[in-house]
Amino acid sequence: MSFDHLRSPVAFLETMLGRLPHEDVLREYEAWWYEGQRVSANIDRAGTPWLKMFDRFGERIDEVLYPPEYWTMLQKGYEAGAVWRVFEEDSILPFSLLGYVTAFHDPGLGCPHTVSLSTAIPLEKYGTEELKEAYLPQLLKREGMPWQGATWMTEVKGGSDLGGAVETAAIPSEDHWLLTGDKYFASNVGAELAVVAARPEGSPMNVRGLALFLLPKYRRDGSLNYTVRRLKDKTGTRSVPTGEVELRESEAYLLGKEEHGVYLILEVLNVSRVANSVGCVALTQRAVADAVDFAEKRGAFGRQILEHPLLRSQIDERVAGLRRAFALAWEAVKLLDEVWRESYPYSERYHLFRLVAHLAKYWTAEMAALTAKWAIEVYGGMGVLEEFSVERWLREAMVLAIWEGTSHRHILDGLEAMERKGAHKLLFRHLSGLAKEEELSKMASRVEAHLGLSEEKREGSAEPLFWDLAKFTADCLARALGGRQPSSR
Amino acid sequence: MSFDHLRSPVAFLETMLGRLPHEDVLREYEAWWYEGQRVSANIDRAGTPWLKMFDRFGERIDEVLYPPEYWTMLQKGYEAGAVWRVFEEDSILPFSLLGYVTAFHDPGLGCPHTVSLSTAIPLEKYGTEELKEAYLPQLLKREGMPWQGATWMTEVKGGSDLGGAVETAAIPSEDHWLLTGDKYFASNVGAELAVVAARPEGSPMNVRGLALFLLPKYRRDGSLNYTVRRLKDKTGTRSVPTGEVELRESEAYLLGKEEHGVYLILEVLNVSRVANSVGCVALTQRAVADAVDFAEKRGAFGRQILEHPLLRSQIDERVAGLRRAFALAWEAVKLLDEVWRESYPYSERYHLFRLVAHLAKYWTAEMAALTAKWAIEVYGGMGVLEEFSVERWLREAMVLAIWEGTSHRHILDGLEAMERKGAHKLLFRHLSGLAKEEELSKMASRVEAHLGLSEEKREGSAEPLFWDLAKFTADCLARALGGRQPSSR
Amino acid sequence: MSFDHLRSPVAFLETMLGRLPHEDVLREYEAWWYEGQRVSANIDRAGTPWLKMFDRFGERIDEVLYPPEYWTMLQKGYEAGAVWRVFEEDSILPFSLLGYVTAFHDPGLGCPHTVSLSTAIPLEKYGTEELKEAYLPQLLKREGMPWQGATWMTEVKGGSDLGGAVETAAIPSEDHWLLTGDKYFASNVGAELAVVAARPEGSPMNVRGLALFLLPKYRRDGSLNYTVRRLKDKTGTRSVPTGEVELRESEAYLLGKEEHGVYLILEVLNVSRVANSVGCVALTQRAVADAVDFAEKRGAFGRQILEHPLLRSQIDERVAGLRRAFALAWEAVKLLDEVWRESYPYSERYHLFRLVAHLAKYWTAEMAALTAKWAIEVYGGMGVLEEFSVERWLREAMVLAIWEGTSHRHILDGLEAMERKGAHKLLFRHLSGLAKEEELSKMASRVEAHLGLSEEKREGSAEPLFWDLAKFTADCLARALGGRQPSSR
Amino acid sequence: MSFDHLRSPVAFLETMLGRLPHEDVLREYEAWWYEGQRVSANIDRAGTPWLKMFDRFGERIDEVLYPPEYWTMLQKGYEAGAVWRVFEEDSILPFSLLGYVTAFHDPGLGCPHTVSLSTAIPLEKYGTEELKEAYLPQLLKREGMPWQGATWMTEVKGGSDLGGAVETAAIPSEDHWLLTGDKYFASNVGAELAVVAARPEGSPMNVRGLALFLLPKYRRDGSLNYTVRRLKDKTGTRSVPTGEVELRESEAYLLGKEEHGVYLILEVLNVSRVANSVGCVALTQRAVADAVDFAEKRGAFGRQILEHPLLRSQIDERVAGLRRAFALAWEAVKLLDEVWRESYPYSERYHLFRLVAHLAKYWTAEMAALTAKWAIEVYGGMGVLEEFSVERWLREAMVLAIWEGTSHRHILDGLEAMERKGAHKLLFRHLSGLAKEEELSKMASRVEAHLGLSEEKREGSAEPLFWDLAKFTADCLARALGGRQPSSR
């Protein structure tokens, strides 16, 4: 087998998907990364960016200081269409294809693009005409740097149980709301707009008491609408600044109906979870590509280490895993593309999407972390030196595995989608024809049996089930994509 | 089940081994770490230490600059007896017990202690009387800072295939040798003594052409015997300085016979590989302990996350894995304790040890890395912030997985020990009585069948076999230690 | 001339002052610095310390993370008596002598000791019995780490014009006050107690509207009384953490009478300005000592560079400048020792002290910076490398020149003391007998003439006058100390 | 007086020099710095760049890793003509004008341009036709990145006494030479070509035994011609990588005649010393501009601090000093422009140039450092925070004061030029008409008297004389430029 298609995200996408829309845009964007990867490596090496809180005259400014070239790198993806093409074409496919190319080179940089889209979508779906007029064109600029968006949910008590942890309070004031509270993980903290979860005063202290608000960076009078307490020193994804935000009677606008807040929040997360899955696959490809590249050139015992049977069989297995992971993630993309315009109440297709997205977010993150770990080992001693980029992929993968929900979260939410919405039934119907009937029904029975267990057991033993279900689904889907695999050597 | 025994390495050792020799020494050393862990965290946070190459008058000095408290931390383990007790008691047990405590708090710090012992042992076994008189007492000092040792084998072409990669040349000169070459991964680079692999001129260009030399830091005339090109920027194990060493006609002393060099090198590696296994288990315990500690205090959905069935079952599984990993590593310790004084030609016991050591080095490192990854996920977003120590354990684990031989190396060397020495037969005999007869013979047949495959297949499919054999062995051994597990709550 | 007395702060103090009180304590403290200087160098190299804002469970803690050895270093000075001996002996001399030794090795470390004393003094002079009982013993602990104090005046609009820049508001509440505002340069930010300037509500918007408050780190209910926004990244004096403090209804206690606030604030500054002068002299000595040390060992053109006439004459001049600077600073110490217990209204002696303190703060800081610059040049290329400590002294000197008031501030305040209080007349009377009558009256006439100029001219041309007056005063005083200079070679 | 002309280097140049040649090029280059200054600030903040010694396969590569944008910044000056225009126009004026603009924004970045020119000049003057053909076009490329040059003289024993300190040995080998030795301060270490001082074997052990060689980065066989031991951690001028270079039988080409080496070396230094003077003046302007800018916007006591008479008079004095420093440095430029093509034996004009260059290098560096120190003080507390750029100028100034010769060196060499060549007489003749006759002859007599002192006294008291002579000369020259000063307000 030739490995050439592993070295290029666009080539791999073609292997899996056939002829790509906007192939020229993708190729041009990919070509830019020849130069961009040095920028990205520099950003990673420089560590946590620096927050300039005050100017020299004591005015609070809260600027995120990156090397200037960071902004060039970031802008490339926006200009290529990571956000604006979604509305131009009424499809999230261009976002996902571009995001794959981005994440192959810099998994963290996918985040700004994603949260900008996750801001534009609810604004477009639920914003008033005035809001849309004021802000949408800024987010959808095609040339130069557009405004960026951000999605700030998590507070210091944690992100898994938003209903229990969000304490930011919203108080109505004339035509808008005033928000007060602290967001503890605020990604893309320099954005001009953010959508944030907050609790209108008087709402219940659970997840149904949350609403979604649009929060501009500046107040109407031009002053800062909130302050950034500090930037977080993350081990990975340094290409996106994550900060702690202090909202103090910050001006905001309600999106949709108060009582539907939890649905809107989930719709926002849908986009970022799918994007995270796509990023994990791209990162997996990158780790495999780097390992293969090293193995081709490094020698031991008189031949390149690629020729050693043990390493060779590991590579074959990793490539197969990559293909499976891609198939699963891309199914989530395709389903999201069908349902992202839905609003509550949702269709069955939406519930199927939800389950596939949980499986994909969980399993692709596992693949990414384990593959990155393996790539480090292929590099041997070189692998743990900061000067060679391969150790970076594991740091990036560990963040991807956690943000947008840890594995625990996705396993349990996936379980819930099966229990409450029968999403597993929708899934098996969806897979029908992609596996032998008997395999499908065997897996279906196993799931049903599991759902019949006591809560303690059902949850306690959920991980092996979820892993196997994810792998099974991925396997089915990969076979469906499988005809166009590059021929063996 | 109570988790208290997980929070203390000594308590866990007692759970597994019963009454410990030198319990008072161990407890005192452990108690010191209450203070020491802040030092260790500071060293890790400070990153790669700094090499002061010249004094201000331009004299080359090559000093490794750590915060002064580093040296205090390092000295504690030496004084407790990490090295000197081995010779005092003619046993490596005290080294292993102390090393377990060290690695629970700082896995990288185990390295200086280990390589000092790995220097003292060949010096004591193979050194001339003059060499021993000159250097052994320095290594075995009981108070204050002893001299340190180091073991430098690897060159830039890699560490797996020493026979092909070591290019350092040795030329005889009067009563000593002059070494010229570059060592690329020279751990504990500030040591006063090192044992190094080099190739006496005229020797064959393979592993049998290597000999082992003792290399002091200073020449007889007091000048530096070699220079340090730089320190390596490792992602983990920052408590041991790893450098690149430039030998230029550096004075050295042959240990043992030239033609036995490869055996002596392997004897040196035996010690460090077993120590690495012990360190991996201690790190595994630490990761579990930190995760449990967090889970007890963090809440979500109205209860501590420890009470969530999914997390709870993961913890149970991790604790079981820890116990198995400990049993396997400790078997390697006990076997090494029987054979470390052997010289070529070796006993059957030595070959049994070799296989167990390969299994242990491989499998405990996998456990450590996977457990550290999981602990990060338990912490959620906190897990990937550098300010909370848990992300450190994965960085440390990745180094432990690679130095002293990657998984590839140990799988293939283990395979060779089975093929050439029938080590698997010795193993199954050793395990007899610890598993049901039928399980033993089933595993034995599987191994035999595997050994009968073509080389391509035998190596290509070796990993699942080796994993299963390691887990099987660990399981047998864990049951034998198992009676004294803390009772369930 | 031998230079040996330049290498030791205690030896130099003896040269200038004769037999020292507590000589044994001083010598013991100095001896400790043989080890301590490596700690200090490490702290400097590590850069801005790290603020740990939250624990891993999301509780705000605001801990300043230094290497543990920092606290050992800091504690040494407290235990030697930098604070407690002042009250034990009713004299600031022990503080000044110990401070000289500290600053020779680490000018920034003098700050924590100083501001702790500057907290204890107003507490002792103006605190209620309950306050004194609660807090004084903590500040005056003789063993272990005492509580530390801090003096926080400056806000973001600047420190020169406190009357215009302090916006922190104080509101009475039962038996205490609640303070709200931001302190922008809060030195020794981890201290357990601070004295802070704030404006009681309703007070005038000028310097007379300020009052002085005692502010504990924790509220009565045990929670944090204020938060630290961040630590400042200073180029020097990294041995004291300087932060930005956010007071939000922080509990505080009024010291003295509200309407006397400005006097109390000035009394606090008196101590730190004198300490700053002493520190500048010690730093000057250190820079000279390092330069001499280098010049003795570095060779060029066939001899040590010390023997080159140009360098030799520069050294002689620097030593003479050092002696003058010491004489001036020590006069400020002696005068402060006479007046530090005074309260408003003050004696003439107090006004004399004020002028001498302004001259000393201004001129010793100039000496320190210029001498540090020169020492770097003596080192040549080595001087601008961070690995050799000499460039540090200039960074330290630049901070010393600015905090406790820039040169502008001291020149203008000195001018005011002459205009309003006739302090120059007190000075010339004080110097009588230390210079020829005609020199004294020539300088006196020049000052009088200057005071007669228009405000524009008086201030515009004040610097040369102030420089000359400082040098003249220093010269007179140095002659008075001069008999015990080490003999020429 | 308006300060607008201080904010722009081109505007200030026009004020001093009238209509500028290539004004459009200068303005365009200056305009680029609006963006470039953020790049420069980022490079400074990032600290010492990183040396990538090996690629991941263990091949030595010695690449200097800067953020990619560094190379863009560097290239701008080359493209504008910092080097190629000198040969195009047979004049160093364009180099000096562009260098002024560069140094206003980044004094360290002037170094690469300067040493590239200092490489091209001797190559053009003394290289064989083959050498010139091979290398000159590379250095003089007008588009894209040209090859860079470097000038490596200093070894670890110091740079003042090259005759005593250079130990690099040169051995002839066919048509070239082989150099072996270590260069301790090798600026612009990534350059493709360097001119280096070395001692042909058999030459005398003094300055007359040195010769000048051209050293390419790569050997004829394509391998590295030398290795870089490490990059130096300088406190300033981080925009030029300075390294330690290990020459080991490195291929080099003799420039000119062996016995004229010392003259060629001095000719190389002539260029860099004049460039250093120009850079110091630009830095002085920048420090004044930043101080004024701050003073205009910062308020205290109810008005902007610029309006305070004391600060106002300081600013006036600094501006006057700036003008004087410029006049002195520019005289050195103009004289160099007359003599840079001379070879030994030299004209009287050359000796006049030498003295003016010594005065300029010495005095402009003093001005730069003292002005940068003052600017920090104007900023008050903001001045010592790394986040505001003003502290940077002092760090830069300290390097400029030292490289290309410390003040000691220039004072003593200037003295020698007066003693041996009667350069003072040439100077006074040159200044005739620019000062009153009686002032000129008073200064001339003072110099003559000084030259009549014993060596001990002549050197020991040389600094005040040299300072006064520099200031006197600068004053005369400034008056000659003076008519076009912006009118007072």
C-alpha cells in the first residue's frame, strides 16, 4: 500500500468521499499550510498567549497578544469559507471539509472557526431582524478578518452538568438583558460576539432554567462589555485562546424563547461536537502520516523501520482505524447537514443524529489519543522531545477528548438518547444493508438487553457497550465508503 | 472499598507485600515528600534545566543549573539508601521499595537513583581493585551527596539497535582507553561517573563489537573529560537532566572483557528496565489516587462524581489493573534479585527473568500511559490545564514508555528469549499452581503455535500475543498476592 | 587599596560605621547568603512568579507560587530580626543593617521586610488595642514565618499624585469599613495584612481626603477579603511579588484619625524610602564588587584588566561614590531613627529628616543605576548575557529608582520642604562643621537664590540644584565617617 | 516646540539633513514598520530564539528558529537596499539612512544588515574574481531574501584585545584554508557567509599575526562547514541571533594579504562602529519620542505631565542631546563615505575618520543608555513592566554600548589615534569655522596637555577628556546642521 494519500488531508478526503465540492478552494487552502505549519508550530512552542489587560495609561483593553502571523493563519480559514459558505450554500459540508484540512495541521485552530459558526447559526435562526442586520454581515465577511464568535457555557463548577453549574444570572433591562457571572472556560476569548448560557432571574435551578444570549464584546457606549480575568495555560490547542470571563451587568440579547434555552444550547453543541469529531479524525490522520514518514526514513537493523513486520502491521491497523473513524465522523456530518435547521420539536432524524454524534465524539477522540500516543512511540526518544512536533498531537488530542464533553458525558447522553428516544432503533434501521442481518440483530439484542439493566448496572457497564457499538457502526459505514481505497502495493 | 491505601505508596506496598523491610525508613522518606512534592512540581513547571557551559571568564564548566532545592530532593533518596543499601544488604529490594516511593511523587527522579546503581553494580562486579577503591566509596556515601552514576548507550542513530548505532570508538592508551563519539541521550548528565558503550578499534560492526567502559567526569589532570552539547527539552521527567555528550579522547576504563561487552550492557539494562517497571506501577497508582481524590470532591448532578456508576466501575477496573501491574513488576524485581550477580554464561533463572522483565517493561508502561490519560479525563477541563498536576503524569508516562526500550523492542526481545532460550517454558513452569492447569496449557499452546509462524507473521502479529501473555502472567501473580486486599466497605 | 571590604556587606558596614551592634547576627545572616545567592539567582531567572487563582475544585485561592526555597530565603531575614528587633530595641537600626545585607544579595527581597515593618509601625502607633492584640504578635513572630505586611497606595492613574489618583472608596460598616477599588501596584501581594490608602465617602477629592486602613487578607468569616487580578511582570525585583488587587467591599480598619490620613501615609512612605536608599547603596556596593572581581581575573593585553589605568581610575571613582552614597543614606537612617515615633504635628527634626530622605532616595538611586550600568560595561560582552548575574543589577536598580517615588517626585517634594518648612536651613545648620564655612554658605546662597525664582523656573531647573545639593551633603557626611577607610596598598 | 518630528525617523532625518535621497524608499520602509513593530515586539518578548541542532533523523542542521514573520521583517530592509544600494551608488549613505529607520524600531535588527554589508565590502575589495563571482551576487540580491553575511572576530578570551585573544588557527590546503577554533560571540549566526579573523600557522602571537578569511556556511560537498554550539541569551538585540561557532577544519578563503589582516579587520569594524553610532542615535530618538508620547497623555496634579516644568526642561535637554548625538554620528557617516574604499596605506582623511568614529561610538552609546534610562523613569511604574515596550530600549542600549567595542576600547583607541597619527589636529582643523577660535584653541591645548602626561595618568584620566571632546565636537557639528530646527511653539 502506498501511503501518499495519508500525507495530504485533501487526498485522504478524496479517497474516502470521491470528487470533492470546491476542490480548488480546498487545494489552495491546503497549499497555504506548507507555509502555515511553521506559524502553527511557532504558536504552539510559544505557549499560552499573553493577555494585555491595560494600555500604558491604565485603560482596560483585554487584548490577546499573539504573534501577528497568528491572525494571518486564522484569517485564511475564514476567507476560504469556513463560516460564510455555510450560509451561502445552506450546508455545513464546506465547513467540515475546510475544518478537516485545518485540523490536520492545527487541531486547535479549528475551534475559532467552529465557535464562530456556532454563533452565526443561532443568531440566524433565532435572532431578531435588528440583531441579524447588525451582526450577521460582520460574521460572514468574505474578505479580511470577519468578526469572530464564541460559545461560552461552562462555569467553574464544571461543564458536564450545565443545569447545576451555570450560575450566571440574567436580568431584563429595557430591550436587552444584563448578565452577571463568571465563565471559566471561555474559548476564543477575543471574539467580537459570543453566545452564552445564563439563567434569567426566577428560572428554575436546573437545565430547563437556562436561556441562550448573544453577548457583544463592547457595550453600546463603546466600553468593554466584560473583562477577561486571565488566559488558561492549556497543554494543547494553544491556537485558540481560552480565558476566564467576568460578566458584570454585561449587555446581552435573548435568542429564541427563554423556555427553549436548553434546546438552543444543545443545537449549539451539536455543531461543535461534530466539528470536534472531524478534527479528531484529521488529527488521527496526521499522527499516522507523521509516524509513517518517520518510519520510512529511520533505519534499524539494516533496513528502514517501516519494513519491520511488527511496525508494519501496526500501521495497517492504524490506517484501518483511521478509515473507520472517518466514516463514523462523516456520518455525523451528513446527518447534521440534514437537521441543523430544525427547531424544537425535533424529527426522528434529529434523534438519530444525536446518537451518531455521541458515538462519533466519543470514539474518534479515543482513536486520536491512542494514535497520537502510538506515533510518539514510533519516534522513540525523538518522540518525547519538544523540538519534534509529534508529541504535540497527544497534547492536542487530550484537549479534543475533553472539550465538547468528556467520554463519560457522551456515553451517558448516548444511553439516554437510546432510552428516551429509541435512537438505537433508528440507528440499526439506518445501518441496515451495511452489515449482515445477523450481525445487526446480534448487536441490537445486546443493546436492548443492556437497556433493560438496573440503572446502576446500565451506567456502570456502559463503556464497553458504547465502544463496541461505535466500532460496529464505524465498521458498517466504512465498508460503505470502502470501494475507493488505494490499491495495495 | 476504601481508597485510603491508594493515597500512600507505602500503604499500597504493604497491601501487596505485607510487612515491609525498613518500614521506618520508607515511612520517613514518604513523609518527606509532603514537602518534596512542591519542589518536584516546581522543577516540572520550570521546564528543561539550564546548562551553564562557561564561567564568566570563558572556562568551560558544563554545570546543570537546577533550583538549589532540586539537589536536596535528589539527595533524600540517596541518603535513604537507594544505592548504598543494595550493597549493604546484597539485595536490590531496598532500591526497589524506595524507588516505588520516589516514582509515586516524581517518576523522573527515579532515573538518577537507578543509573547510579546501574553504574555501581558493573563497577563492583567487573572493575579492577584500583577502580573499585577509587570510585565505589564515592557512589556509596551514606551522608551528604554521593557521587552519581549514569549509563550512556544511545547515539543519534537510535537506541534500539545498539549494534548498528553505536559509533563511539575506543582506543587503548597505556592503562586506560580514549573514547571519541557523541552520546545523544545521556541521562543524568551531571553525574560524576558513567558507564558507556563504545567500540574498541578493530571490533566488528555489530552488537558483539561493543564493550563497556567506566568514564569519569574529570580527567586525571582535573579538566573536563567530555563536554555536554546541550540538555534535551523533554516533555516529561524533567527531574533528570538528559543531555548530549561529546566524548573527545575521553579517558575511560574497560569493565570486564572486551568480548563480553554486550552481556555487560544487557546486565546494566536489566536493572534500569526493572526500575522502569516499578516506576510505571507507582505512576499508575498516583494517577488512580489523584483521580479518586478529585472524584470524591467534585460534584455533578447532585452528588460527588465518585458516586456515578460509570466512573465507579472505571475506578474499580483501574485498581484491578494497578494490582496486576504491580504483581508483574514485582516478580521482575524478585527474579532480578536472584540473578543480578550472575555473569555470562547465565542460568535458566536468568532467562526466565529476562522474559518477565520484557513483559513487565512493556505492559506496565502501557498501564501507566492509559491510566494517566484516563485520570486527565476524570478531571475534565481541569485535566488539560498545566496548573493542576494531573496532566504531568501522562507526560511522564510517555517517557517511561520509551526509554529503556520501546514496546517494539521489548516485544521482539521477549519473542527472541522464547525462541532461543525457551523462556516461555520456564515461565509456564514458574506460573504453575497460580492458574488452572487448563488455562496454563491453553496459553502455552497459543505461544508455541505463534513461535511456529513464519518470521514475517511471527513478528507482525506479536503484539496481541505479548499483551495477552503479559496480562495472563500478571493475573496469575496478582492472585498469589491477592489475599490481603483491603475489605470492601 | 585592597578591595576585600567591598566583597562583604558587613565588612563594608564596619568600614563605614565601626563596631556594629549585633555583629554576630549580621555575620550569621551574611554567611547564609553563600547558599542563599543561588536561590536568589534562581528566583530571578524564573521570572514573574505564578499566581494560582483557583484550586482544582474551582475555589478561589490566589496563592503566589514561588519555588519552596523562596520562602526559606524570605524567612531568614525575618528570623534575624528585620522586623521584630525594631520593636524589641525601639530602633530602626537593626532593620537597616539587616536590610543592607539583604539588598547586597537581593535588592528586591528587601521589599517584603520593609513593607512588613511599614505595616507594623502604624499598627503599633495608631491601632486600637484590639487590633494590636490581634495582629502585632503575628507580625513580630521570632521563629518560623511571621505574618507579612504590605503597603498599597498606588492605583492605575499613578503613584506620584495620590490625592488625584486614589479612587478606592471606604464606607463605614459597624465597627469597621468596607473598601472598594483597585490597587495597581500592590507589592508583596501575598501578605496577610496590608495598610492601604482609601477615601472615606464624602471626603474631599484631594490628598487630604485620604485615610489609612488596615486590611487583613481574610474576612472574619475566613473567606478571601480581596482578589488578586494578576502578578506584574517586572523586569527586576522578582523576589517580591507585585500584583493588582481588587478590593470589593473588603473589610478594613481605620488607623488614626480620618483627617490625618495624609500624615500617616507619609509616615509609612518615610520608612520605605529610607529602606530604598539603603538598598540602593548595597546594590551599588554589589555592582562595584562584581566589577572588581571580574577585573581581577580577566586579562587583556598581557595583564589583568584591573591593572589598566583607565579602569583603575574608574574603580576609584566608583568606590568614592559608594562611600558618599552610603554616608547620605545612613544619615537618613539616623534621622529617621530619631523621628519615626513622632505624630503630627511634627518637630523641626522631622522636617530635616524629610529633606535628607528626599536627597538620599533620589541620589542613591542614581548612583545605583549608573554603577550597575558601568559594571555591565566592565564585563564587556559577558555583561549582557543573562547567564552572568551582572545585568541583573541594572534591572533591579531601575525598579529601585522608580518605586517609593521617581526622581521627579523627590526633587519636587524636596523643593517643597525647603520652601514651606525651610528644611534647607535646618540642613545647613546640621552640616555645619562638616565643610568649610565658605563652601557651606556658597551652597546655601545658591539654594536661596533658586527658591526665589518663579515657579516655572524653580521647578524647571531644579534637577542640577538637587543633584549638587545631594552630592555636597553626601560629601560632607562622608568626610565625617571617613577616618576609618582601609589604607591604600 | 512641536514634537511631531520626533515620532518619525524620516521626519527627524529631514529636520537634520534637509531633502533626503530616496525619500520615497525611506517613507515606504518607515510605513511598513507600522505593522513591523508588532513583529519586532513579539520577537523581543519571545526571548532568545531556538537553535534546532538536529533534524528528527539525527542529521545536524543548526537552524535558527524564529517565528516565520521574523524573516519577513529582516527581508524588508534588504529589499529596500540596506546592502545592494551601497554598491549600486558607491556610497554608504543609503545604508545609513535605512539603518536609522530600522534602529528606530528595532536596534538589534540593524546588526544583520550591517554585518552583511561588512561582509560584502571586503569581499568586493579584496576577494579574487572567482570568489566575487560566486558570492557577491548572492549578497546583493534585490528581491527575495539575499544571502546574509556576518563578521566573527571575538573568542572566549574577549574582544578588546584581538591580538591576544584570537586562537583560531588557519592552515593552507590547496586553493583554500582550513580554520579551527571557537568564535564566542558570533552575531547573525545563521548567515550564509562570514568574514572571520584567524591566525595562519606560524604567524606571530599578536594582532599583526591575524588574517581575514571568507567562510561559507556549507562546504563544497554541501555539508555544514561549522557547527553552532548554542545561541546566547542576550538581554537585548534579540532580533539578531548571536551564537557560539565551532570551526573544525572549516573551509575558508583568504582575503587580501596575510600580513595586512589587521588592516582589513579594522576596515570591517569601521563600518559596524559607524552603523552602531547611527543606531544609538535612532534609539535615543525613539526613547525621547516614547517619553514625550507618554507625557502628553499621562496626567498628574490636574494637567498632563508634559506640562510640568521639571519634565519639560528635561525633555528640552534630551532633544538637544539627541541633535548633538546625531550630528556627531552623521559626521562619522560622511567621513566613512569618503574613506571606505581606501586600503593600507591610508590618507589623513582616514585618520580623521578614525578619531571621529571613536568619539561617535563612545558618546552616542552613552546618550542612548542614559536617555533610555530616563524614558523608563518618565513612565514611572509602567516603565519597569515588560508589557510596555519602554524598558526594552535600555536593554538594547546596553548591548549597543558594548558590542563593536566598549567605551574603554574607544577611549584608548581614540587616544592612540591622537598620539600616533595626530588625529586631534586633523579634527580641530576640520572643526574650524564651526566654533569660536578661542574655544577651539582652548580645547586643542587641553588635548595637547593631556597627551603630554605619563601613560598612567594619560590613560587614567582619559574619560573626562574624551567625553568633553566628544561633546564639544558634537556641539560644533550640531550648530552647522542647526538652521532647520522646527520653530518653537
